[in-house]
Amino acid sequence: MSFMSNVTSTVERVISPIAYKVSTQPHINAVKDGFVATMPFLIVGSLLLVLAFPPGTSNAFLQGWQALIDTIGQGNILSGFQVSMGIFALYAAFGIGFNLAEHYKLRALNSGMLSMFVFLLAVAPVEFIPEHGGIMPIAFMGGTGAFTAIVCGLLVPECQRLLLKYNIRLKLPEAVPPKISASFDLLIPIVLLTIIVVSMNVVLGQYDLNIPKSVMAVFKPIVAVSDSFFACLLAVVMIQLLWFAGIHGSQVVVVGILYPILLVNLGLNQDALAAGLEIPKIFVNPILDFFIFVGGAGGTLGLVILMMRSKATHLKTIGRMSIIPGCFNINEPVIFGTPIVMNVSYFIPWLLSPVINTCIVWLAFKTDFIPKVVALPPWTMPAPIGAVMATNSIMAASVVIVCVLVSMAIFFPFFKAHEKQLLIEEQSKSNVTESAVATVS
């Protein structure tokens, strides 16, 4: 058996089943769907943050931008950021609790609200100040509260399910309307979870800690390791292998597993930008969407450009069909139309192209050739524009162009071999057709 056949067999036998189990695991799905629901808030909030901090005043456009900010007031713009990106973990807690409750056939709205209640109780105890009334801190409602949101969002439905399993509930008369009865079902979970959360914060307070600080301490090594070249490279390789097997790699690896960690990294970057400090993290979603995977998984925009000028009718047709979706980072037409999935002819460039681009992109960020990511544009935005918006730097577009050219160079010899094979097949079919016509004549 050849090396490529061994690789294909391993992907089918080992990686695909694991990926399927991960993608169907209810707790992972609840976390994924809960964070995905926060996406509109993240996009708007992070773009507001970029708007509030122009990258200098070196030309007339940037001077005008700064003048506009001065007129509107930076604080007014940042207020939109604070109630969107600044407290997205609050929305995530609701979404995670809601989705897991749906899986368990509980009353999802009640579970989502209770998850939000528990999260606020854990991260934002109200401080009473006479001249201001109650003040609720938001320090742990953004990126640094993401893991606490996960814990709360998963804990609440599990607690409710356990109580219902042992029939621990308030039994109201049958005449009570169902919605009122359902709301009373929350009383025991609310009391129980309040006692647990408050007690934990009281105990942890003796050591100058609280629940979100403790949760972040547990996950701190993971966050630290996640922002490394090898973590990024591993994620890229896993995405490519899964896509090669026909499984949506980004959904499994990024959205299903890494999303909370990458949002923590983004939140830390945004906090640093707002505080005027050095931006710390490199590995954030946009470096995959707009730098490494230009045109979609595999960085296929370069391949699509090659296909558009192909002499083979099949490849030229796929290229022309794929160019517009590819500009918006949608590449299912080229992945399944070429096909690339389970096609050993394309395995090497499919894996090698994003790996090389990962090296280029990481070096560009590490050497400060381009500033680190501080915004989260929609992933369907054309790569050069999305890269510029994510980093607030025009130089990001040049790195994107380099990645496209590198992908073209890597795919080129394999594309030509495929093209040659298709041309022979097309010529053979043409000869058969001409022979059949001549015979009929």
C-alpha cells in the first residue's frame, strides 16, 4: 500500500470517527451554538473598538478620522463596545444554557435565564455605593469571563436535569397554568445554585480570589499554550485533514473546540488596545479566515485563479464557478467539484499550502510587520479587506497577497498534472465521438 493510501486510510479509520463524535457531543454543541449566537455582538463591538482608535494621524484621511472621533467622543463609541463585545460572555452563558436545555428537552428559555443569573452572581457581585447606588462590575463579562460562562451554561441544565430525575420540585395543583408551573420549577434550582455560588465566592474571597479568577487560573495554561505557533499549526493541519475526509474541519476544530479560547485571546487584545498597552495575542480567528485560508479552507483562491485559465474544460468550469464564492471565503464548489476531498492527487498541496502560509503569517505578526488582530470582521468578508479591518493596518493586505501567490505556486505542479490527465481524457472522448459520427455517416 502506498504512502498516500495509508494517509487516506488513517483519515477514514481514525480521524473521521473521532471528529464525528466531537461534532455530535451535546455539551460541545451547546458551547459551540452558544458562542456562535454571540457573533453579531462580537462583530459590531470589535469594529466599534477599531473605529474608536484610529491608527495614527499621518495623513489627511487619518486626521479626519481622529477629528470625527473627537467630535463624537471616544467614550460614546466605546459604550457600544462595552455592551456588545465587553459583556459577550453574559450572552454566551444564556446561549449555552439554552442550547443544552433544548437537547435535554427542558424549558430552554428558563434554563438560559437561570444560566445568565448564575453567571452574573459568579462574576459580578453588586457593590453598593451610596452616591451611585448599586454598581455591577463588568471586568469578567468579556473575554476573561468566557470560561466561566461555559461552566455556568453547562452547570445549570445539568442541575435542573438532576433535580427533575429525582423529582425534586415544587408540586403545584393541576389547575395552575403550565407556564406558571414551569416558572416555579426554577425556584429550587435558583436557591440551590445561589447557595453554591455565593458560598464558593465567600470561601475563595478568603484567598483574594473569586469564581472567575479561579476558573481563569485553571484554564490559563491552555490559553497560554493556545497562542503558540505549534498550536496554530496543529489546528490548521487538523482542519485540512478533516476537510480532506469530507468533514467541515473549521466547524469541528475552530467553532467546536477552539472558539472560546480564541475569543479569550481576542478579548485580551482588545483590553490591551483600550488600555494603550502592547497587544499580546497572535492566534485569533481572523488569522485563519483572512490570512492562512484565503478563499476558504486550504487557501484555495490561488488554485481557483489557476483553474480559470486551464485548458481543461472541467477545471476551467469549476474555476469560473468558484471565483466569486472564493472571494468571500466559500470554497465548497472547488473542494467538491474538482474534487479535492479524498483525492490523493491534491493531498500534498492541500496540506502544504496552509502550513507554509501559517509560517509566513506567524512570522509577519511575530516581527510586528503587521499589528496583531483587534477586531472580528465577518468571515465572509473578502480576505484583503477583512485582514485590514482585523488588524487596523493596510500592510495586512500585502501579507494576504503573498499567501495567495504562495498557494498558487504550491498548487501549480499538481494542478498541471491533473490538467494533463483531464486533457487526455477529453481528447479520448472526442476521438470516440468523432469515430462514432464517422461510422454513422
